Amino acid sequence: MDTPYDTAATLLPLVGGPANVTSVAHCMTRLRLGLADRSLVDEEALRALPAVLGIVDDDTYQIVLGPGVVARVTPEFEKLAGTGGELAARGAELQEERQARNATPAKLLLRRIANIFVPLIPALIGCGILAGLNGLLINMSWLPGLTPALAAVASAFLALIAVFVGHNTAKEFGGTPVLGGAVAAVVVYPGVAKVTAFGVALSPGQGGVLGALAAALLGTYVERWCRTWVPATLDVLVTPTLTVLVAGLATLYGLMYAAGEISTAIGTAANWLLSTTGPFAGLILGGLFLPLVMLGLHQALIPIHTTLIEQQGYTVLLPILAMAGAGQVGAAVAVYFRLRHDTSLRTTIKAGLPAGLLGIGEPLVYGVSLPLGRPFLTACAGGAAGGAFVGFFATLGDKVGATAIGPSGWALFPLLAGNRGLGTTAAIYGGGLLTGYAVGFVATYFVGLSGVRHEAG
């Protein structure tokens, strides 16, 4: 089996070598590369590598490696790319020009939101699984001496997530990360309970991640403004002090209150949407999620998920959105059975199906349904049906949520939470997956492949 170094060393020459790489980053499943000249990429050879699950050519060149794997390969790749010219100064300039030509304000905003929140997902997953395990132990009355400790370990990160959001926000917008974290820490500091704003006493955590993001963003602009006029000899004293003072007071006497109102509205709207229009809301959300992912617009949902997890302990939207992956799996299985003579496509499906069942849909989307066209639409139909199934139970008062974001498919089961107990919650979510599989399969088998002809290859 190839080591992370071996995988990185194999990938690098296929993307044009070190001098062609201008930036290296990763998310949950993808190695994201800035490339000076994409014509130097040998995409056919990349797709043929066993480690590569798919390719996405967007504002960055994205190589799908899968969760866990990408986190190990990325640092090795970065070391190799850096030794060949320190990420190529000229290439970086070309990449900036390319982004300036292609990036719209909306795409830039979504990319920045992702850069703030995506690095937090591993901690959310780990703490979410521990929270679920602790809840199970409490319900079963097992290990009563351990559960308080597990509760502390599982809850500490979420209690201080505002600090991490502030740190990442300042880093993303050109400020000093630790100052962003310091300003955002005001949001969760217990002493804010003694502060009154708009005639109401504040509460620690009011405004949550949205308040932290706004506070750090303001702090970054204050810091950058200070650096335009503060003498260099006084900068180390004056700039941090004014940044924390101005942004901190603005957070206490405005941002926390406003962000708190917005956060409350988000929670209220999500609950109302599912409790009153559950099947319809589930149909729309489950059916449109694959196109949102294709366009990168799903990143706008990350702060909403995080806000719901802060407020309620889980996000009720993620299990519904996860149904899109179930529809994709059902569609891929239908293609496998219908196109019996296309050995190449069937090989792609067999390779991508295990990942698809675990919620990693890129191999099946980019390797199967999207190239065929209509199966992508029937996969969306499967996602819509699964979403409607979960949404129907929401109207009956059965909430199904996830304590963390990132995983879906079968991988979401350890992170499930709700208001009816783990057994009921898992049964509803499992029923949604089965519905998505079935409708995606049937719609693709009987409708999605009409007129499609693939030969062996």
C-alpha cells in the first residue's frame, strides 16, 4: 500500500511539477491546488491512479482522495511542492490573475466562509461522536463515574468554538489570528452577563459563531486601519490595544445583540420549516443539494449548521441534505445493472460505491451520473424522496439531527441525535436512506438511461 509520501510524489509531476503549484490546501475529502498553468496537468493519468477518487476543476484544481487520506497526503505534497521553488513566485502571480478574472464576489465570499469553518470540522466530528457516546452511556445508566468527564471533553470545544472562528476569520481576512480570537472570546466570556445592551443583560455565548465572525472581521479592519497611521515604534503597543478595545466594545454593545437575534431567527426558521412544511422542505432540500455541491454553494450552509449545533446540540438540516448522497448511490447501482457491457463504467461504480455509501459522492457524481447527464437528475429525485421521508416525520414532531457536520451516508449514524431517542432517530434516518436508494435506483433504471448507449471499454 502506498504511503502518503508515495501518493504525493506520484501526484506532483502529474499536475505539472513543483513550479506549477501556487497553493496547497485541503478540505474533508479534496486536495485543493492552485495551478499556474492547467494545461500542464495530465488529467487522464490522474484519474487512472487508484488513490484518486475524482477530479473537480473549479477555482482551485481539486483532487478527491477521501477523508483521512487527504489530511495525510497534503503535508507531504506541500513539502515536495515547496522544495521545487517555494510554490513558484511567478506561478502565484499568474494564479492571482486567474482568480481575479474568474472569481465573482459571491464565489469569493463562499470560499472565505469555507476557509473559516472547514478547518473546524474534524474537531466537531470528534466531539460530536463523544457527545453521542456519552448520551448513550447516560441513557443506559452505564459508567456514571465517567460520563461527567466525557461530557466535559465533548462540550469544551463547542463552548469555545467562537474563539476558533475568530482566529480563522482574522487569518482569512488579513488580520492577526490571535487578535481575532481575542476579540471573539468576548462572546463566550462568562463576565458578559454583567453587561447590559439595549436594556437587556447579555448572556455568555449570545450571538454564537455569527457574533464571533462579525467581531473578528471588525477587529481585522480596525487592526489594518491602525497600521496605516500608527508609527512603527508604537505599533506593537497601540495597534493590538485599539483593535481589542474598539472591536470588543462594539461586540458587547451591538454585535452580540444583533447576532443573537439572527441566530435565534435561524433556529426558529429551521424548526418551523420542518415542523410545518416537513415533506415539502425535505423534498426541496434533498433534491437540490447535489446541484448546490456542484456549484460550491453548499458552503453557505456551514455557518447555519454550526449555529444550529450551538443552539440545539444538533443540526436538523444535515440528515435531510445527506439524502442526496443516497439518491446518487441508487442511481449508480441502476447504471451498473443497466449498462452491463460498459466494463469501464462498471469498474468506476464498483470502486466508488463503498465511498458513496459512506457519504463521499464525488467518485460517483463526476465519474458516473454527471457524464451520463440524465442519471444526475434521477439521483436528485432520489435525494428529494429521501428528504421528504425525513421531513414527514419532522411534521410529526420527530426531529432527526446531526451533532457535527462533514460525514453523511452510513458515516452519519454515530453522529445522529434527536428528541425521540437514538433508536427512533436512527430508524427514521435509515428509512430516509433506503427511500433515497430505492427512488434513485427506480428512477434511473426506468427513466434516467433512456437513449443512453455505452459500449464495452
